[in-house]
Amino acid sequence: MTKNIVVIGAGISGMATAYLLCEKKYHVSIYAREFSPNITSDRAAAFWFPYHIRNDKRGINWCRMSYQHYKQLAENPETGISMRILKKVIRTGIEEEEPVWVDFMPEGTLRKMNADELQPGYAKGYAAIVPLIETQIFLPWLRKQLENSGVHFYKKDVQSFDEIKNEFDIVINCAALGSRKLCNDESLVPVRGQVALLAPKNGMDIFLDNEKPLYVVPRKDAIIVGGTYEEGIDSETTEPATIEKLLKNAYEVFEDLKQQQVMGSWAGLRPYRADVRVEKEPGTNIIHNYGHGGSGFTLSFGCAREVVSLIEEDLKRLIC
Ligand SMILES: Cc1cc2nc3c(=O)[nH]c(=O)nc-3n(C[C@H](O)[C@H](O)[C@H](O)COP(=O)(O)OP(=O)(O)OC[C@H]3O[C@@H](n4cnc5c(N)ncnc54)[C@H](O)[C@@H]3O)c2cc1C
């Protein structure tokens, strides 16, 4: 009989999980306190890059699976996903951290840049092909696909798993920072990211200088200039002095960006946990999928695939 599944959370983690469950013909509902465009997933710069998951080797498969999934979706322009050049650079005089992220890249997607390709002030760089997920297009598209597949979205603030666990065969927790309370998990912390927005411009690549720190992400509706990484801050407001500093960093590298109108700014809270939690809670019908930090899009479909595998392993055990 088809399993009746509820996913808590309508961010990229919850919707990617629901998407793969629908492919397997499960009956899926989504319960969420808030929906796009009012959640962290809307605040992401959202290019594929394994950020702060270097020590979690499970992440290699998850990131690569997501990469392949986005690459396929990029064939359909309606998804808002495109394959783009990412330039990851290291400034002169800065010691490069061990580039562990290179192990996460699918084969054939990365090369070292030549010295004549680097801007002044930079000693080294990598050019990679990565998916850019324009959240303002992709998140509504994904929701539409889910609704067309019969997924119902319900606005519900789940206070405890006890409220719902008997209503469904399986409960999947993709509540991100909401899991601090739901799971009493204090190892999960908010990490604020503030970004500035400039008027859009054609012909730019994604640019990442982690040490400055600076990233520049050219979307159709804006250029995102980021970003801060503020551990333990749980306010979603931006600070004018910080936004000014981000813009100054960007102008130092790309002087011509001074001509782009400043369109605004935003801040979001990354749900950071030292280890992403994707596991079944023993003796219950609850599966967790949260704590993706600054890599929620990069991990999304890979972690979702892991959730599907956990369900299928359980079903196999029941049949045997
Ligand atoms: C500035 C910034 C830049 C970023 N850039 C990138 C990037 O380039 N690449 C990348 O991969 N990642 C990036 N990220 C990280 C990415 O945004 C997050 O990892 C990702 O959005 C987390 O998705 P999620 O679905 O787990 O959480 P969320 O988007 O926060 O969704 C959580 C959902 O759970 C719901 N919820 C919570 N508690 C409850 C409850 N008790 N009951 C019911 N519903 C509940 C919420 O309402 C929401 O619907 C960035 C983040 C920020 C802030």
C-alpha cells in the first residue's frame, strides 16, 4: 500500500525531499510554518559549492548527486537553473586553505586558472562549472511541480512530533532551525549571512574569494554581493555599515560595479550543524534531514536521495 508521508518544512530541503518521494509515487503532504518567499532558502545566493562541509565525507556523494540533478534541470530554462563559470580565487599573500572542496567536484568540471586570467592582486584561481539556482524562479517552479504531482501544502507550525506522528506512516523533518526546538538540538546554530543587491548586468561569472570575504553572483534580477558569516546571530536584519563594507570589497575587485544601482540588501540564517543530520530516529517513524548550513542547495537532492534510501531499506526489512 502507498505510504502516507508528511514532510515538515517547505525550504529547499523539504521540497527536494518531497520531489524525489513523488517520483517514487509516495503520497506526500508538506506542513510548514512559512513558505517561499519568506524563508532562508529565498535568501541564498544559491550557487552549487560545498561550503563548510569539508570534514563530512558523506557530503561528497550528496553534493555530486545534487550537481547531476541540477545539471539535468538546467536543460529546462523554466527552472531558473543554469550551468555557470565559478571563479574561486586566492589573493596574493594569503595562504590557501587546503582545497578539500576539490574532492567534491564532479570529474571534468574544474581547472586551475592561468596567471593571465587572474585579476591584479590574485595569486591563484580555479575555474569550475557549477549550477546557479535562481531561487526567485526555482522555488516557485518546484512548488508548482509538487502541486501538479498531488502534494498538498499546509500552513502549520508543528510544536512536537507527537502532534502528527500517528497521522502518517512516516514523518520527515526538514525544519532547519526549527529543529532546535523540535529535536531539542542545541548543536544546531543560526549563522547569519548579509548580502547587498546591485542592478543586474550581463556577461559576469560567479566570483568567490572566501578570505576577503567576497562573492558576486549574477542573477537575472540582481547581482548578489556577499557575504557575512556570523555565528550565533539570529536576527534577520541587515546592518548598513556591513552592507557598505561588502560593497567596498566588491568595488575593490570590480570597479565597474560602482555603476550598478544599489537595489537593497537582505539577511538570512543558515542552519549550521557540525554534521548534517540525515538519519532515522531509532524506534520511531521519524527521519531527520536538517542542519545543511551554508550548503543547503548544494546538498539538497543528495540528502533527499539518502532519505528515500532510508525509507526503502526500512520497507525491505519489513518484507524480509
Ligand atoms: C546569505 C546566504 C547565502 C547562501 N548561499 C548559499 C549558496 O550559495 N549555496 C548553497 O548551497 N546554500 C547557500 N545558503 C544556505 C541555504 O540557504 C540553506 O542551507 C538552505 O536554504 C536551508 O534550507 P532548508 O530547507 O533546510 O531550510 P529553510 O529554507 O529554512 O526551510 C525550513 C522550513 O521549515 C519550516 N519550519 C521550521 N520550523 C517549523 C515547525 N516547527 N513547524 C513547521 N514548519 C517549520 C520553515 O517555515 C521553512 O518552511 C545560503 C544562505 C544564506 C543565508
